[in-house]
Amino acid sequence: MAGVAVLRSLQALRPRTPAALSAPARSLLPASCALSPAWRNAGVRTLQLSSAWCAGHNKWSKVKNVKGPKDAARARMFTKLGMLIRIAVKDGGPNPDFNINLAHVLEQCRSKNMPKASIEIAIKSADKLKTGNQLLYEARGPSGCMLLIEVLTDNTTRTLQQLKRLLLKNGGVLSDGARNNFARKGVVAVQGQDINTERGLEVAIEVGAEDVQETEDEEEQPLLQFICDVTDLKKVRTSLEELGMKITSAGVEFVTHTPTSLDQNQLEAASTLIEALNDDPDVVRVWDNIQAQS
């Protein structure tokens, strides 16, 4: 009897098909729910999913598990921008009309939707901070990629020990000479949704840029970076604005002239190191010479 009771319980839990419903109930079902015998008897088709290969112009967007939660990443980004503001204010004063580096940083802040109150606090607090050292460390990462690590610190010994620890843990090491793989250049980034590569090259020639590169922002939206001599940065930016292009950032950066090509596994190892470095509170920015294999 117990077995009969269990069987009846299981039958009661079994989902009712449209054929088992009464005529009035079947009439209430949408047409898409009326399963034909062919559909009921057909085998289930499985989908094979595979991870996409990294695009050559965007080495980070397809690397999984690199970024943390968006809110945490956003907070870290605002912290770094605040550090850049304080550096710019210390170097050239709090007025962006007379401090072009500060003007460029503020533009980046606005493009990232950094709260206005946070920007004002960073500007006002620049002269109240402890005297810090702005340093540039050279390093070699996994698979021989080169890194430049910009820091702002009030304790050089502590920062150096922490960088050594992070590098050792993630397959890197401090390495003199990495700086030789980079050149300081002006970089103006514009939205690239409506501009193809051919048009980008034409624009680069027109505005006096040395090169143009395709990349993507944090939201994987296309960007074009116009590379120029540092002394031409303002001219190139102004010319791009006159052409109606929307500037997302403009400033002086380290641009590699000897890229290191990495495959997917190597890229993931390098990105883990770079993410760990960027999480350090003393690190302002990390530049690399990585080029993803297409």
C-alpha cells in the first residue's frame, strides 16, 4: 500500500501536458504551447560554447575574471583619478585654464562620470596631503612583457617592498631597461563607433597625428587613440574637436614601440599581475607593451 501511495504522489507531481487538460483549459493556452508530436518526439539539440579569442586591438576585453565587481572597480578608478588630480594640482596649480595636465585629468573624470563633489575634494585636498614622491618603476611581467608602474607614495621603502611582493607572486620582477620599450607621447582618445580604420588614418594625417590605434573602453565601446608628439597634443585635440569628434580623454602617456605578443593563456597571466598592481593604493597607473595575438 505504501508503494501505491508513493506512486500516486509522483503522478500528482508530474506536469500536465496540453493533451491532458480539459478542452476549456486547452483553449486558454497560446498557440506556441500546443506541442505537436514531431516536437515532442524530437531529440534535444545541444549548443557548444567556446571562449572567444582576444581581438588584436583590445587585449583585455575578452579576458575573463580579471575585473572585480563593477562597483569595486568603479571605486578604484575614482581613487586613481583623485590621485591624478592631486598630482596635476601639485605640479601646476588648481586652475585648469592655466594647468593643461589638470584640464586633461578633469576631462577624464567627467567622461567616467566621477561625482563633481569628489573632484572638488581632490583639488582642495592636494596641498593638505603629506609630501609624496612620484616615482616610475620598471618591471618585466609574465612571458617577457614590459611594464612601467607609476606610484605616488609617502613611504618609498614600503611601496617598493609591496611591488616586489606582487611581482614575485604573479610571475614578474623589477627590471631596469623596461623604460626603453616606451616613449612619452600625447594621446587623444575619441569615440569610434562611426569611424572605420581607413577614415581614422585620413583624420590622423589631417590633424597632424603620428598614428592612430583602435581600442575599447571599460564598457567595450570602440575608441580611436590618436598618437602625437607631446608638444602637438593641444593642437591635435583642438583639430579633432573642430571635426566634430567627441573627445573622451587627452593626455601624456607612455606608448610602446616594441610590443610583446601574448596568446590567451599568457594574456590572462599578465592581466592578473596588472590587476594586482592596480589594486595597490600607491599605484597610480600601469603601462604595458602587450599585444594580443589575433
